[in-house]
Amino acid sequence: MLRGSCLCQGVAFEIDGSVIDLLYCHCSMCRKAHGSAFRARGKVRTSEFRWVRGEALVRYYDSSPGQHRSFCAVCGSNLVTRFDDNPRVLGLALGVLDDDPVNRPICHVHVGSKAPWHEITDTLPRFQDAPTRPVAPAPHDADGRDGSDPATPGPALFRRALRDDVATIVRLLADDTLGSQRESLADPLPRAYLDAFEAIDRDPNNELIVMQHEGEIIGVLQMTYIPYLTHQGSWRALVEGVRIDQRFRGAGHGRRLFEWVIRRAEQRGCTLLQLTSDKRRTDAIRFYESLGFVASHEGFKLKLPRAC
Ligand SMILES: [Zn+2]
Ligand SMILES: [Zn+2]
């Protein structure tokens, strides 16, 4: 769950799902509405958004026919935008989020109307007007790697997993030689999976991430961020439970997933990324080595009796 609020704290809201289609809009309306160089915005599903405080303070301004931008009547903070032609989604001013949406802006739009005194310095794709194709993360975004690899698959979306994704994730974990021996696909799903999901979701240093391709979840992994004293005090990221749908293996998706993971760990200020792989997974070990991981340590595990 993600939380947001206005400047005066009179208005607060919650979002159950993820924020998608994050971008920077440089149009003159957005610049005026925000009093800023551009508007950073995303979209949320209307059904997953709720006001938890101060809905009576929310005012709407029709910036264009059928587009209703909302703001706090007391402090003027921009909140959500309603669209008459698409009531299922809301536009969201990212600046009022109190939590990290995990997904990141992927392009600049209406760059043709950009403020003359503002210079765009990142390498995200820029569109003179609105995007000419559906907005999805660029195959190789901010880091400028070239996309010439013929195995490069189409656009993928990375987001925090939702409770509704848990069954799909367990199916992915079980659809594997080693996983099939330890996962349970009973229906309804054993309670322990949902409890584990809740614990991960509540913890700001844990993220269960799914990779979506053409609307379908095809990959999953968990990231844990660990502060530590050695190496002069720093943060490291630990990756667990990596799985790519069998049907999508060997098409570059795993590489894409890990390029995202590496950037995510960097964004979180980590200076080390670590994982362990079962020694029987020789393909996986070769894959990690090809990404630059070095098998410099022996990993040790001690199985403990399960408490009842
Ligand atoms: Zn306010
Ligand atoms: Zn705009």
C-alpha cells in the first residue's frame, strides 16, 4: 500500500495497487498548475484509490473539457486528476506521495512546450507532444545502454507485487524442478503464503517485485535492503526467490530483470548486491557470472526445525 498527503496534511489518501505510467509532463498547463518546470505524474486505478482524510477539502478545476484536476482547498497541493473519458484511472501528482512508488518516470512528454529556463539532463526518451506509442518502460532506459541486442524482448513493466498476485507468484515458484518439491499449489492457497506476503509488504526494507510482459506476470524476485557496519557502514541488497516463467526463458527477460534490479539497488544507495544460487542450478550460475557477479564466497545454510 502507498500513502500520500497534501502539504497542510488536511488531505490524505491511500493506494492499494501500484502507480504506473510515470512520466514528466512539460506542457504549459502542468507547469502553471504546479508552479514548476514540469509535472511528475503517474496513474493509479480508481478502484485502488481512496481518500482517508479531508475529502471535503478537495476541490476540482477543469483544466480541459473532461479533465478535472484536484487540489487541497487549504494549501493548494495538487492531488489527482479525473478523466471523463477514462473513469477507471486517475492521474496522480507524484510529489504528494509519502511512500516510494518503486516504479520510476520513464519519459518526458510535451517537451515542445518546455520552460526555456529548464534543461533536461537525463537520458530518458523525450516526446515533443504526447507519446506516439503506448508509454511503457524503454528497453534500456536511463543508463543509456544500447538496445541493439537481437534477443532484447519488448517493453516490460516492473512493479511491487500485490496481494492478488500471490497465487501467480507461487505458481511461478513451483514451476521448477527444485521449487516443485517445496511449494504447495493448494486452492485456496495455504495461509502461510499470504502471511509472508503481508510481512514483506509492510517492511520498508523488503520489496517483492514482479515483472510484467504484455499484461502477464512472467518474473518475480524479492529484494531486501540491509544496513551493515563493515565496509565503513553501508547498505547492501540481497536478492531472493528469482523466477522467470519457463515459457519466457532464454529470451533476455532475466537479463532485463537484473538490469532493473541493479539500478534499483543503486537507487536505494546500496554498494553491494548479493545473492545465493543453488549449486545444482548450473545455468543460473552461468547467467549470474555473465552479469558480473563473482562467486567469491561459500554460502552456508542451516535448516531449522519448523515451529508449530
Ligand atoms: Zn492541504
Ligand atoms: Zn501536462
